[in-house]
Amino acid sequence: MKKTYALALFGLLFCNRLSLFAVITSTDYDHSSNFSQYKTFSWLKVQAGDSLWADRIQQDVDAQLTAKGWTEVESNGNASITAFRSTQEQPTLETFYDGFGGGWGWRGRGGFGGDGMGMSTTTTEDTKVGTIVVDIFDSQTKQLLWRGKESSDLGNNAEKNTKSLAKDMADLFKRFPPSR
């Protein structure tokens, strides 16, 4: 019986740990806009904290928009693009249980019918999370047409982060341009 509970607990901990690596994307757009009228775009600004990331973001957004049939022009495109990247440390609590003698207080005694002698250890781990917001404006009216937001965990390997950025931008632009 204890083995079954141990496997179940391991599964919960494992699934919880995997959820930390999820990429969260969201998009919103002006539902009254006719996106078929936009064929060219120009960049207004990319703010990313350093020029390496600014270049990577711009290249990946360029790749997504050109794949959709849009053409980049130096200035005066039908649409204007901005991108903003920020990073923050997000604390994550991780609790590990050992002993499996109970200790969780179930059934009024000590858990799984045990003696209440189980131990748990909780640690805090900081995870670096990066968030990118891409805005597309109508160049003439200066009205926001579309906003995409992506957040994901960042590791210490710049090459992996760069590959993840390309994949995440592809996911962000998957349903772009929106259809009415």
C-alpha cells in the first residue's frame, strides 16, 4: 500500500516539476480590423535589455511575418511593430516527502494509517522567466491591431534559449493573421 502511495506522490511531484517548463502564450486583436489589407511592416522599436536579444527577437518576428506573406520595408509599412522583452526571477516552492510514515494528518492520526513519523523538506528555487510582448499597429491610425505575449522559463544555456525563442515565436504567430 505504501508503495502505491509513493508512486502516486512521485507522479504528482514529477508532473508539478514539468509544469514549470510550460510556455504560456496569449494573443488578442482588434476584431473589427481587416488583416488582409496589411502586406508590409516596419519596425518602430525592440526593447530587450541587450542588443543580442533584440536582434534575435526581430529576426524571429520577421521570419514569422514573412512566412505569412508580409514584407518588411525600412519605413512606412502598412503595419508598425514593437517588441518588449523582460526577465524576472520567480520563486518556486518544492516540497519533498520521505519516510512515508504519514505526517500529513489524514484520518486524524498520521496520514496513510502510519505513525506520523514522515518528514518533509520545502525549498525555494528561483526560476528565471522571460516575457516577450509583440504589438502590431496600423501605421496610419496608430491603433493597436494585434498583441501577442509569450512567457517561458529561461535556462543558463544561451543556445537553448535562442532555439526556444524561435519555437515560441512560431507558436505565438500560429494563428496570425486572425480570421474573422
